[in-house]
Amino acid sequence: MRNRLTAAFTAIALGAALTLTLTAEQAGGQRGGAAPAPGTRSGRGGVQGRGAAAAARPDRIAGHPNLNGVWQAINTANWNLEGHSAAATAFWQLGAMFAIPPGQSVIVDNNGTIPYTPEGLKKRQENQAGWPRSDPEAKCYMPGLPRATYMPYPFQIVQGEKDILFVYEYATANRVVHMINHTEAPVDSWMGWSNGKWEGDTLVVDVNGFNDQSWFDRAGNHHSDALVVTERYSLGPGGNHLNYEARIEDPNTFVRPWTIRMPIYRRLEAKAQLLEYKCVEFAEELLYGNLKKKTSQ
């Protein structure tokens, strides 16, 4: 069932990506971007004809900043949103290769810490005790938000004149930000339901409709299905980084809302693109190894 649902959502997302990409290219051409020469292909994964000049990147789409591109965070937030020291893990055979790197807190309020309720703090301790098996990342489950933004994998924004598509390399996750028809989530899910709007040059995305299964990082920081995330994306000077902010609200887990903030950088390689990281097969032994038929010695 999970595979069928994943395939269905992937097909929908790819169709949306194609539509949005074509819309963005058309918008770029209407705003002074060079159109591809006849007989050539362009766009995500496309190739310009031999000798053809690359299309100029428009600064704005439908009057809003152009956020199209492949982006990636460079920090240790996926290990722990809070400030933390370097530490060993249980994988002593890997030496320093999989030790926890030190990192500064990306939480900008509450003295850089997560304001858990007593019950929420106890749950985090239980998550930590079971790591890494207890971490949804180890099982190739969808990362949820805001974690998908700062995992050590790139993601792509496909912006047209209407809805905006976010595609993540990890686990082939994706989501559509509904910019016009704002509706309630039809069902709780790993990635939630995203309704977006522009406040000046800042993209603001309200996300709810989460299940209670995803984590915020490898340190066991977690939430309930009452989670609401308010994201803000604004293009930095020069257009090669995004200023990202996410406000976290969940009265079942935290005593007050709290906010993370970080820069996210554009991948500038000439052929920057998302590659396939379908990790389900890598997690099968972890998930189902105990169900294998035991052979007698």
C-alpha cells in the first residue's frame, strides 16, 4: 500500500513539476528571457542545442522573486537543532567517520533551546535511547517539515505563476505549496499540507495536517499531530542564498512556540540537479530483518 501511494504521489508531483517548469520558462520568455532556438529542449533536465545560448534567468516571476533552483543547507541542524558538542555514536567501528559533529543552535528564541513540556521532554529521551533504529530517517520514511529543508541533501524549488513545487532528494519526498486554492488537509501525512502566500518579497507557507511520526533531527526532537509550521523564504542579496525561517507551534508538545532560522545556499554547478536517492531498499534489513526465516546451523 505504501509503495502504491508513493508511486501515485510521485506521478502527480512529476506532472505538476512539468507544468510548473513550462509555465516558468514561458514566464521567463515573456519577461525578456531568451527563448530556446527551434528544435532544442530546455528546462529541468533539458539540453540546449549545440551552439545555442542559454536562456537568461528572469529575476522575477509574475512579479515575485524567482526562487527556482537547487538549494541545500550547510549546517549540523539535522544532527541537533540545539547547540551541541562533538560526540561519539555507537558505531565505534567507523571511528570519526560517523561521530556527531559540533554545532551551534539554529533556534533564535527561548535561549536557543526547545521549550518542551515535561511529557515532551520524556518522549525525546526515549527517542534518544532508541537511536538510530527509532529515527524515521534510518527507515527511509518521509522527513516531514521543517527537517526536509536542512537534511544533508539538496532540494529543488519549481516556481511558476501559480502553485510552487518543492522536490527533495531524500526518499523522493515532495510537496505542492497551494498559492491560490487554500484548503484544509484531506488527511494527516508525513509532509503535511502547505498553503502559501507572498508578503512583499517573502514567500510565507503555512503547513499543518501532519501525522505525529516525523522527527526534527537525529537527536530525537519530535512533535504531535497538532504541529503547525509557518515557513518564510526570502531571497538574499545576489540571489544565491535563501533566508529561511520556520516557526514551530504544537501545544501538545511545547509550552510555547519557537523559531529556527538559517541560510540555504543555491547549488551553482553548471548541471546542478537532483539525483535519485530511493532509500527504501537500504532500510529493508533494519525494518524486516527480524522476520526472515532462521536457518538451522
